[in-house]
Amino acid sequence: MYNKQITDSSFDELYSEEIQKISETHFSPVKEALLASAFLSEKTGAKILDIGSGAGKFCIIGSNNYDAHFTGVEQRETLVEESNKLKEHFQLTNVDFVNANILDIPFKEYTGFYFFNSFKENLHPEDRLDPETELSSTKYLSYTNYVKGQLSQMPNGTRIVTFYSDGNEIPETYKLQKTASEGKMKFWKKSK
Ligand SMILES: C[S@@+](CC[C@H](N)C(=O)[O-])C[C@H]1O[C@@H](n2cnc3c(N)ncnc32)[C@H](O)[C@@H]1O
């Protein structure tokens, strides 16, 4: 386990040069990863899913600091490889990474979710991780509707933290509990 005060630049140095270049824009800062994982791991036996886990930064920081199990699902295989390198580096046993599309992941085994604007890369060129990604509003809608549908079937008390999201994936049954980072981070709980 490392000190919670680790800076983003020290953490990002653990990644390959290619990942270091995109980390500031596309991956969670240490501060926000800690805030989100504290809220999601409050429940005893918490199982947390990062929807679009990138190079694993949120899951690695969360699992290093909180007593909960973290799973990251990520569609890009190279990013899952980077995530597993850090899992090994810190010798973590409470985190797993799955190389899959979110459409293939049922939500029912989790108690909490983290969502950092993962589907916007289908709408805006500046949100793409690589220039090869084709813009597609059809994909954006299908991923967003899938997440919304899965969240709506979850029991009361289910938690989700969103970062830079406009909330399209949040069902009306989820109530906003608080915000952080000038409103960019939102903490939600299902209550009916
Ligand atoms: C903005 S990054 C966030 C990474 C990570 N959650 C973090 O906070 O450090 C979003 C990630 O979601 C992934 N992603 C986008 N759509 C996805 C989908 N349908 N299924 C799985 N992963 C997806 C992208 O490949 C990208 O790595």
C-alpha cells in the first residue's frame, strides 16, 4: 500500500510513456479517485464496478486504500494490460480487470459503480482516447441506455459516483447526495 498523499505525477510514472501522455485528460486524478472510492466502499462487503476502467487508475487507487472489491471493465485490451501491470506492482488481491464491452456485464453482483464520462468519446472528437475511434451517436445511446437499464433494476441503497457526466445514465430513482470538485463529481444513491 502507498501513502494516500501520492501525487498524480508520481502515480502516472508507473505507467508506460504512452499512457502518461493521456492520463491527465482521460484518467481520474488521485484526489477524485479517493473521494469516489470512500463513498462507494462505505457499505460492508462493497463490490464496486468501474464502467470503462481505462488504465485502471481509479480501481488501483481505490483497492490500495479501501476495504472493498474493485472490478474494472475496459474495452481496450492494451489498457487492461497496463492495469494488470499496476495490480501486480502493488500486489493487490482485491481488484480485477475484465477486457469486455459494458454491454456484456450484468450489474447485479455489484453494490456500487463509478462512471467517468466513458461514452462521450462516441460523440466528441476531443473526448476520444485515439484518433481511430469513429464517432457514433448510436453507440453512445446504446451504452447509456444499457447502463441506465441495469441501474434501474438494482436494489435500494445502490450507489454510483459520476465524474464529468451530464447524468443521462442515471435513473430518476437515484437521488443526488452531494457533489465535489466544483460540481463535476456527483454522488448518487437509489432510494425507491
Ligand atoms: C474517461 S476513461 C476513464 C478511465 C477510468 N475510469 C479512470 O477514471 O481512470 C473511459 C474509458 O472507458 C472505456 N470505454 C468506453 N466505452 C466502453 C464500453 N462500451 N465498454 C467498456 N469500456 C468502455 C474507454 O476505452 C476508456 O478507457
